[in-house]
Amino acid sequence: MASADLREELTCPICLSIYTDPVTLSCGHNFCLSCINRTWDNQDEGEYSCPECKHRFRKRPEHKRNLRLRNIAEIFQLTGPVNDTGIFCTYCIHSPVPATKSCLHCGTSLCDAHLSVHSKSEEHFLTEPTTSWGNRKCYKHKKLLEYYCTEDAACICVTCYVAEEHRGHQLELLNEASEKKKKRLRDVLQKLTTKREKTEKRVQTLQKHRRRVQEKAAGVTERLTALIRDIMEQLEDLEKRVLSDITRQQEQILLPISDLIQQLEKEKDELTRKICHIEELCHMTNPLTVLQEQESHRDDFCGAEK
């Protein structure tokens, strides 16, 4: 249990494997150097965050290698227990002892001590510690699966080959067939790995191109904004000058008109006075008064007649 707890503490949260060249972030979490670099390469600039606690960083943090953690991880891998599967020897009943092999023929798991006295017969097929016995034997004949039928792509036992539908087919030992398939898988893995690396480089190239486009767009936006602001300021100045000219011309035109209006208003008042005086004379009944008044205001009457 202590070994399992230690393995959990030495496991990278990204790749779920024992730390390789671990680094520590400012938030206190640890990751493999390659894992955190690959994670941040896929994040946008200015949006870097810790995969564990999601703490955000304004700029890409510098790596701080954790030498002590790296040494512990390396020692654990060198001296760690051989069996960490939780499978124990079937025959050690007094205390659990980790199993090193399992016998598919017997359906038991054995430690080193019991393995040394176990039957060496070929029918006792040994494999890595396992508890999955059902898929190791033929479901029809309950015998150990030993061969691989290349024509039917099926794992079979001896009886399947001798007495059943696989008779005359090309067979391979399971280990040989497994190694051939592993070789093909390694070839596929190599191709996929190469393709992934090319894809990662392509992603990095596109991210750089995107940053350049964003920077260029930001520069154009800034220059255009400054240009529009300058044009608006010039328009505001032009508006002020035009309005000022209109106001000045208006004053020049209205000034003589105002003077004339003022003069005519005076004449109107004078005419109103004369009209009122003449109306008073017209309503008088004394002829003498009317005649005498006419003589004293002859100028007014003459002006009125004109």
C-alpha cells in the first residue's frame, strides 16, 4: 500500500506516468517538463494555466526544475517492487507475498519460492501475474489457448486444430503471433508518432502565424484609430471656423437692418403722436380752437399732408 501511495505521489497528472525531468510551477504543482511544454504549446498566448488547479499566468512561466523530486522518481523506478499489480501467491496463506508468475494450466499465481518447485512441464504455461483465467482457455474445450489461426484470426487450443474447423489452417504459436503483431503495431506507432510530431510542428507554425496576424491587425487598428481621431479633430476645427464665419457674416448683414428698424420705429412713434393730435382736433366743437390750433401746428399738418 505504501508503494502504491508513493507511486501516486510520483505520477505526473498529465501523462499519468512516473515523473521524467519534473518541474515545479509557482502554484506548487509538478509536471514532466515535456508534458507541461506540450500543454502550453497548445494554449493561446496570455492564457497559460496550471492543468491541476487552473491558476492562470499572464505570461508563460519559466521552468523551475525539481531536482529532489527527479532523484526520488529515478530511485523509485530502479528499486521499486517488481509486482505492483496487487496479485499475490496462491500458496502463501500465512502472509501475502507478491506473485511473480501465474500458471494458466493450474489457474494459480506463484511467488519465487513456489515457482522454483512448480512443474516444468510444457502444459504448465507460465505468464505474468494475472487473475483473468477465463480468457486464457478455450471456451469449448477448456484447454489452454496455445496457437493462433492466421486464416481465421482466432486463438485456439490443440483440440480446435485437430478435431474442429481449424484443421489444416496455418498456425503460429501465441508468442510468435503476438511478437509479429507487436512489430506491426510498433511500425504503426512509429508512423503515428512521426505524424503527431509533424502535426505538433504544424500547430506551432500556425500558432506563430496567428500571433503575427493578430499583432499586425492590432497595429493596423491602432494606426487607423489614430487616423480617424485626427480626421475628426480636423472636422471639429473646420466646423468651428465655418460657424464662426457664418456668425460674423450674419452680424454684418443684420447691423444696418437693425439700425434702419430703429430709425423707422422712431418715425412710427412720431407719426402716432401726430395722428393722435389730429384726431383730437377733429373731435373739437369750437371752431375757434380748431383754427387757432391749426396755425400753431402748421408744420405737423404739412408733414401729415405730405
